[in-house]
Amino acid sequence: MRQQLYFSPTLRDIPQGADIPSHQLMLRAGLLRQTASGIYSYLPLGRKVLRKVEQIIREEMDEAGGQELLMPAIQPAELWEESGRLDDYGPELMRLNDRNEREFALGPTHEEVITSLVRDEINSYKKLPMNLYQIQTKYRDERRPRFGVLRSREFIMKDAYSFDADEESLANSYDSMYEAYTNIFKRCGLDFRAVQADAGAIGGKGGTHEFMVLSDVGEDTIAYSDASDYAANLEIAALPDIYEKSEPPEAQIEMLETPNMKTIEELQRGLQISSKNMLKSILFIVDENPVLIVCRGDHEINEIKVGHAFDSDNVKLADDNQIASIIGTEAGFIGPVGIPEDVMVMADFAVKTVYSGISGANQLNKHFKNVHPGRDFQIARYGDFRFVQDGDTSPDGQGTIQFAKGIEVGHVFKLGTKYSEAMGAVYLDENGRSNPIMMGCYGIGVSRTLAAIIEQNHDENGLAWPRSVAPFDLHLLVLNPKQEEQYDLGEKLYGTLKQQGYDVLYDDRKERAGVKFKDADLFGLPVRIACGKKASEGIVEVKARQNGEMEEVHISDLSTYLS
Ligand code: ATP
Ligand code: MG
Ligand code: MG
Ligand code: MG
């Protein structure tokens, strides 16, 4: 590709509103432009990298037995009614009507569509197991779109769904997805951890893992061992099956002075309690029930949209006596996975309600709008756990616990029969008996992965792509195209390198050498080949972007050098 005509508008300065390196560099190097808040256009360089990541994903998914299909982004609301998620999903679901006032949604995920497809076509155990996937655009009206494509409202996801006859077979499907994900993120050159995540009401133990790219800009906190593979997200790291005997978390609760706050505004102003052990917490009474909100880690406590989760009329702060009566008793613990994102909620009624599944959900919904067991939170008995702390011995006995920030790039999840039961996806077994199909779902944020790769592969001068995902293999520069020998050598090399199968970006522009070098560093292609003053001797300067090593190479040695 000749750079003269290439659509890759660069920016010298850090663009306003771009707070993290990947967002800044994607704008500066011309990979991305914002079209609306949380909605982006990928320019040719960005599109090329997306394709590379998608290709790696396809290869590994196909290798694991996945079959690629493509489902619609527009989904009829009736399907969401069937699964029970039309109301449940909340404001993240983008809704629209057609000209006949029929209701639709822009798919944030595809459990409903795929379950309806499979229920109509798969009826026998002979067709199971099956794994179907797609790479497609998803829509989520995120409360706070930010960090460019790390959290956008339109994004690209690879989503896969497995269908099995029984639990054992589901476990195999799950394991093979886990392995495929490990391969994918390794091939993308990422430093990541697969962490045990919230199993919630659906998955059961070991039923879900998140793939976290280690990065300071990550919004999740993970606890991991410095000497083994143990890793868990903070919610699960506090669960009793990991830490058996522990003290009740008295030290983590401090009282707020202002009592009897009623309105959401007052609540938000009142949310200023902070305490030790990475927790900020506050206790409310909701409909006579004590509810403790615990905010994790570095989250700003005033970012919590309490109004989103609570019916404000019946909320007031607990007093000391009420707190005392809860600690050490039957209080429950709920940690959200979805909404509200930054909050964990504790309530003593939760123990009674959440374990009983759907009725529990209904009861909870009186207090928490759009919050759902399993998807949004999990529960443990309050007195049974404490939060993992820095320097603790790892639960597997190997090494000590460290904390890190992570970007969730992938998520594997055993769904069980949640959707197949709600939507009637059944198969006949060998004895002709009808059973609900066991399902799993497996997502990768393709566009988020792109940003995560940049977070781990850049320096102060720009991008520094791993070879496997670089938009071009080589950046060929003619430093002074007006100088005939340089120009001729550049043209010749451009031809032969392409012929040898390299994807080459060829800087044939009439710019100063300094500008070209700066742009080459900004684009970050793995190898830069510059035709300069020694062109007449057939010598070029070759630089490896990642380690900065530079060497003069005669063109007759170039192919050996590059291979
Ligand atoms: P998060 O916790 O970051 O909101 P999620 O748990 O809601 O993500 P999943 O429902 O597990 O996301 O979706 C699968 C994958 O899709 C995620 O692991 C992530 O990589 C990606 N993803 C989810 N939401 C977004 C978004 N708003 N922008 C970009 N990628 C996203
Ligand atoms: Mg998540
Ligand atoms: Mg989310
Ligand atoms: Mg997730």
C-alpha cells in the first residue's frame, strides 16, 4: 500500500477526551474516529488489525470444532419476552420499533436468537454436541461509554454457544473453549490471566472464567498467586469455598453520620464512607431490610448510581444497633456482575431469597430494579468469608496473593438449562425421553482486545505491534524520493517484498525524513526498512520496532534478515 494515498490521518497532539494510551494512539495513528459517544468508525489501519484478531479467533474456534454462522443484530422483542429478559436486561438494551410499532432490540448478546434457532432445528441427541459462533456487532447502551473501544456502545464480539446432552459433555465443551481462548490470547501476544469469576445462581462451581489482560487501565481487580495459576476476580476471591475460616468483616464497616436520608440525591451525597481493606461501604435499610453496599477498590463511591438500583422512597440509613445485629448473623452477600457495575450489596433477606431462584429474584426486584441473581450478583453467607488481602497465602497453597488490574477480554460461562428451559429447546435422548439442552456461552470482545493489545504494546513514540496482529508486516520508507537512487531502490524493494508475500506499507510521500520516522514509530509496524543515503550501495537501514535494534543491511541479505 502506498502511503501517499492511504487513509490514515495522524494527529500530533493527544486528542481531548482520550484518557488512556490505547484510545489516544488509536486516534493519533489514524485507526479510529468517533462518530458518536461510544460509537466509532474504524479506518483502514484499525480495520486491518481487527481482521487479524478475527482471523486468529476463527482459526482457533474452527480448530475447537466451532461452526461459524451469522445472526441478525436486530432481534424481535418476543424472543426476549420468552427468555424473561425483555424487562430484566434494563437500560443497556437498545430498543426500537418498526413502522408497524413492532418492538425490536439491537442485540447486546444472542442467547435468545440462537436458542430459538436450535430449538426449531435440533431435536435429537444424535446432533449433539454442537458449537456455533459468530463474529458480529453488538449494542449495549452502556451507562458510561469510555476509554474508546474498551467500553463502547457498539462493539464487535465473537460469541459462541455450545449445546450438549448432559453435564459431562457440557464440561468438555467448556474446557475446549477455555483452551481455545488461551490459544487466542497467547497468539495475540497478550499477558493475561484466566480468572475464576462469579458463578452466580446458574453456573455452579467452576462454571465461569473471565480472561483478563493485565493492565493498569483495567476496570476489574483480580487476585492472583505469584507462584501458581490461581487467579480469581475480587468477588469470588471472597467466597467461602476459597477462604473457609475467617473473621467477620467488622473492620470493613464504618458508619455514616447523617441519619435518615431519604432521597437519592441525599444518598449520593452521603456515600462518602471509606474504610480499610479496599472497601467502602454503607448500610441502608430498605423496606425494613438492612442492605449493605460495598464498593470495591479504587472506584469512586460517588460514581454509584444508587437511583438506578433502588426505589428511593423506602431507603434509609441503618443505625449502630441495626448494624450490630447484622454482623455475625445471617447477613448475606451479593456481588454484582452486571448492574450496578461498581457496587456490591449485602442484605440479610438475600440468603432466604436468592437461593430460591426465580421467586428470590422477584422479591429482590422489589428493591433492586434491573438487578438479577446469577447475572448481576452472587451470594455467600456473611459470617463465612473475608476478603482476600495482599500477601495472603494463595488458596491453593502455592505462593502469595497479589492484586492487579485487568481488562476483561473474554468470558466463558456454563449456562446450563436456563435458556433451553425458558424457551423450550429440548432434545430426545436414546430412550425417546425429552430433555432440555445444556448450554454454554463464550464471548470475546474483539474490538476491546484490539485496545488491550495496544495497552500492552506501545511506548512514548507510538504503537509497537506484535507480528501476529500488525496491520502490515513491513514499513518501507524512501527518505528522499526526489533523489533518484533512493526512489528507484524503494520502488524495486516495494515490488520484490510484495512478491515475497509481505504486506508492505510504502512511505512514498514527499515529506521530510524526520516526519517519516516519526510516523513510522507512531504506526509501530514490526520492521522498518529505510532507503536513505546508502541506496546507491544497495544498503538499507532496518529497525525492529519492539526492541529498537537497528542495522544496516545489504539488499541481497534482506530476505535472510527478515525471515
Ligand atoms: P464488562 O464487565 O466489561 O461490562 P461484560 O461482562 O458485561 O463486560 P460479557 O457480557 O461477558 O461482557 O460479554 C463478552 C465480552 O464482550 C466481554 O468479555 C468483553 O470483552 C466484551 N464487551 C462487553 N461489553 C463491552 C463494551 N461495552 N465494549 C467493548 N467490549 C465489550
Ligand atoms: Mg464483566
Ligand atoms: Mg457489561
Ligand atoms: Mg462478562
